[in-house]
Amino acid sequence: NAVKFNSSIASEAKRNNDTLRYTMIFPTVDYQSGCNRVLSELENRGYDVRKIWNAWTLAETPADTGYRGINVTIISSQKQKFELQFHTKESFKLKMETHGLYKERRNPQI
């Protein structure tokens, strides 16, 4: 049982990409170019951009959770996994105002 438990922890740890999280906020008019510029610069510096999730594309679809932003999983040159979130001032404000609801929704005990 201990082996299975440890395997579950290792599996979950691999999936978890936002233990270390950074947020960048751009003016709406510069949002797309800002995101592209930052990701390009990170790649030029040896960071590995692994996964890009663009929640804006889910707006007004059945998968729309109300979240607006771009979340990117990145591996540093020292093999540290982290998440970088890109927001506008408005989307960040919305995220912060609704984060409690997000945590409730993710809690299996509720």
C-alpha cells in the first residue's frame, strides 16, 4: 500500500504545475503582443514552454468557467516547473474577485 500511496503522490506532483505561479498583467491593447514577447524571450533564454491554456477561447462555450486569462506551464533551465499567468487589469480583477468560488468548486468535499 505504501508503494501505491507514494506512486499517487508522485503522479499528482507531476500534474501540479502551479505550486510556483507568476502573474503578468498587460494593458488590453498590448495583451497579445506582450504575451508573445514574454514567451519568446523566455524560450530565447532556455526556458521550455510546455503547455499553453488560453481560457479566452472558451468564452460563451459550454466549457466556459468565467475565467479569462492565458496560463502557461514552463520548465526553467534548472528543471523547475512553474505557471505563468497572463492577464489584463480587468481579467486579473475578475480572477481575484471569484477565486473563492473557484476553490469551492474544486473542493470534492463540498
